[in-house]
Amino acid sequence: MRPDPTSPAQWTAALLIGAAAILLLYNTLPVAFAYPRAGTTALVLFALFAVPFAAMRRRLAGHLALPATALALGLVWGATVAVMTSLFGSRALHGLLATAGGAAWAERWAPVLAAPLVEEVVKAAGVVLVVAIFWGRLHGVLDGIVLGAFCGVGFQIVEGYAFAMSSTVVNRAGDAVAPVVAVFLVRGVLAGLWSHAIFTAIAGAGIAYAATRRTRRAAWVAAGSVAGVIVLHAVWNSPLLRDGLGLGSLGVLGGIMLKGLPAVLIVWWLVRWARRTEAPVAVGPHA
């Protein structure tokens, strides 16, 4: 990507990412300096989210045309603009829900209604912006899947880090790693596979489909993919099966899998479909 002063997409990305990065650092650096060992541990553990998707990119390299800079830009968007917009946007929607249905109702249902709507729309906007910046480099749906996954990974790393550091502060255990590890086991090991990266990969597939087909039907596919991941995310955040139907730990684990596995299977099917229908990139993978 070459800097282009005449590109509205590049200016939009630079301004939004710059502003969001300042807000992010303002909100995270004081705690990071106060708890350096916990913060470093959290960052390292949640950065592991990127490993399987980097491996996926390597495995699909022959079918991908977007360069590494596009994926890096998507990851940075997810880690900055998507996180900070979702933080303030979800709070705003929470307030609206509290006004409409009462504080108790909003406390229960805001994670189901507000968070998925704001988070998935902003992450999808990042995918659209990166596609606009690298217009002409997009080869097909697989590019969109990987780009969406990287955007979601950026969000997932920072969100997980924030939850871990919040747990460290609340536990009042000093600069300890135990609260960080506990949060990682829940949000990483149990919930990480079917979370933001998977959701945005589905939205990315629809956006890439529309960008490469450029038909009205393809545009509806893109809109449907974003709406679909909002629903999947809402189901994931819902109280549904949270108690495991009273069957203990195995029931809770089964409930997690039943709510999260559909999104994973959709991405698996999309990758298989795209590999069958899209020709390999003639010039090979870009660095």
C-alpha cells in the first residue's frame, strides 16, 4: 500500500485509527504501568488468538491476493476503532435500553442486543474500508474470510486484555497473573474459538462476495452476512444454555459448543466452497 493523499479511504482509516489509538492508550496505559507483569502476561496470552488464523492464511496462501499490509490494517482497525467505538456505542445503547425497559432489563439484555449490533457493524465497516483501500487487489471470498478473521482477532486480543486487567484490578491481588490466567481460560480456551474472529470472517466473506460480483444480489448477500453474524453473536451472548441445563460442567461445556459451533461450521463450509469455486492466484501469494 502506497500512501495516497487523494484517497478518502486512506484518510478515513488514518484519522479513525489514530483517534481510537489515542483513546485506547489513554484508557489502558495507567493500568498497564501499575500491573506490568499481569499486563504482559495478558497481552502474550491473548495474542495467541492470532496464531490459528495466521496458520489459516499460510494454508490458503495460494488463493489469497490481499497483501499482509491489508491484513495488518484490518487487525489494527479491530484492535482500535472497533474496540473503542463498541465501548462507547454499547454504553449508549445500554442507556437507551434502560430508558425503554428499565435498568434491570437492560442489564440482562444489553449484552444480547446492544453489543452484537455495535461490534459486528463496526468490525464489518473495517473490512469494507480495507477492501476500498486495496480495491483491485481482492481476489475472492477467501480474501474476505481471512481479512475478516484478522479484524476480529484484533478486537478479540484487546477485549480479552481489557477483561483480564479489569479482573486483576477487581481482585486486589496486586501484580498477580492468576486472575489473568483465569480470564484467559474462560474467554480464550472456552470462548475464543467461536468469537469475534469467526463472526467477522463470515461478514468478510459476504463483503468480499459483493465486492467481486458487484450485483444487487451480491449486495444483499453482504448485508445478510452482517445481519447473520449479529444474530449469531446475540445467541452467543444470550443466557440460553448458560447453566448447562443443570448438568454441571459438562452441561455448561455442551451449551457453549451448541451456541458457538454453528459459526465455526459456517466458516468451515465457506472456506471449502470458496476453495472449490475460486481459482488460485496466478502470481502466487503476496508478502
